[in-house]
Amino acid sequence: NLLPSDFILEQNYPNPFNPTTKIRYSIPEYSFVTLKVFNLLGEEVERLVNSEQSAGVYVATFDATSLSSGTYFYTLQTENASFTKKMILVR
């Protein structure tokens, strides 16, 4: 049960995915965390996390059942870090 020493946003798994995928991230300190998914136009399509969280490792599930095939981006943001990664939805 070691606490993470850095902010980490991992690549979603599986990728490409249909229709669900898991996004794993780590935060080393108590923080207000948002994890959002955006389309290619930069429009927010879903907010997976929007809360205060203790240091630890977390997994969020993204269900894209109502979305069309394509490339999406997900962003992890805290007071001290911001990361973005790309994922592909294939129908």
C-alpha cells in the first residue's frame, strides 16, 4: 500500500475501445481532481471525476455507448498538475 510519489495519468485500456474503457491515474497528495473527456472540437463530452480525493491510485470507467467512432482526449487536472492523453473509440 505505497502512496504514489508523482501525478500520473496512464493510457486508457483497452485502446482502441468499444464501448467502455478504463482510465487509471495516481495522485500523490490530497487534491481537487477533475477528469474530463473531450471530442476533437474541444467540447467536453463527459466529466468522469469532479471531487476532492486523497492520495492514491484510482480507476475511472468511461462508457462511450452514446458517442460515435473517433478520437477523444481525456484530461486529468489538479491544483498542481494537468495531463492529457488521446484515445480511440471504434464501433
